[in-house]
Amino acid sequence: MATLDNSNIVNGNTVETTDITQLYTALGTGNAGDITGLVMTGSLKGDVSGTSTNANFARINNNTTSPTIYSVLFADSPVNSANKQIYADSGSDGSGMHYQPSTDLLTVTASFAVTASHALNAGVGSSLIMDTTPDSQNPATSGTWIPIAGVAQFGGGSAFVDLQQIFGFTPAGGFGVDLIITANEIVNPSSPAVPISPSLNAGILTFEGATGNVMYQGWYRT
């Protein structure tokens, strides 16, 4: 490590060659070295390579109205004190994950979902009042239904969704009473989806015999 020493750089002294070589070595033009205790008052311009060990803060501008679509930055997981490279997934065709400040819209473009993802649309006006019955032997009753949808991730010959863990409810009456579900198996992103039937046990929605991820959609009764 090269540490710059300014003890000889004072009025009345002659700047020696050794004083200059310390600077060259520290800046990497001679042997590789580090600069310790350097405080910059201006701006560092040009391309800089290497690893920063203490770049914990950056100047952030609050851009709330720009119509520009920006790529979302991310780093390797898990987050810890180690140095991480920053990435942006723009995709070979311009797809990927993007955010637009003026609309608060986060967009993810993909051919199909490859990991479990779920959605609950319970905002104003999203519920539905309808009469349902589990079979032809019982009269229909009215209730409030909320839409749900997502992707059940395949694993071990089936795909499943834990309704209690993801949506916070456990069906008490089963299909037609407080849960209506239709689903399609994603066999291949370039092929049509195949309808698949679910089963229900203690709040776990299972799609037996699935060979890939399953897209499901439906309603649950509150």
C-alpha cells in the first residue's frame, strides 16, 4: 500500500523525486497502491473500475412526474455487508422490469410466470354480490365475493396454493359455498393452456397431476 507523505512539501523545501513517485505509485501509474485518507472536493470524472467498500450513500432525486420508463435496479441476494454488483434486467427484446413515476406503474414482461405469484383484487368496487349453491339440492344464498388469481408453482407431481398463508382465509364450506376456482396448466408457453381441476383440503388448493405451473383465477366468499 502506498501512503502519501506531505512532510517534505513545505515552504523552503525542495520537492524531491521521491515525493512525486509516491503520488504516481498511489494513483496506480506505477506499482498498484491505495490512497488512504483522501478527501475530494470536486467531481471524479471518467470511467472508474474496481470495488467500492464504503459507497453506502448516493444522491437521490424525487422524480414523480416524468413519463419516462426506467429500468429497475437490483443486486445479488441475500443482502449483507459484502460488496454487490448492481444489475438492470432490460431483456434482449427490451422487456424486463420497468417503473414509470408519472403513473406509479411497475411493469414486468415475461412469456409466463415461472415462480409462484398471486394477486388479490380487493379494492373499491372489486367485490361482487352473487347467489351461489354447492349443488342442485340446496337453495342459493347471497354473499359478497372477492376475486383472487395467481400462479400455483409446480413441484412433485402437483401444484398447490396455501390460501390461508397467501390470502388470509380458509374456506369453510368448500367449492361453490365460499370458493369458486378455475385453472389452466401451463404446459408450454408457446402452447395453449390446458384446463385442470383443483382439490381442497384444510385451506390448501391442490392441482394433482400437474406437470408445470398452474394459472388459477376465481372468487372467495367473505
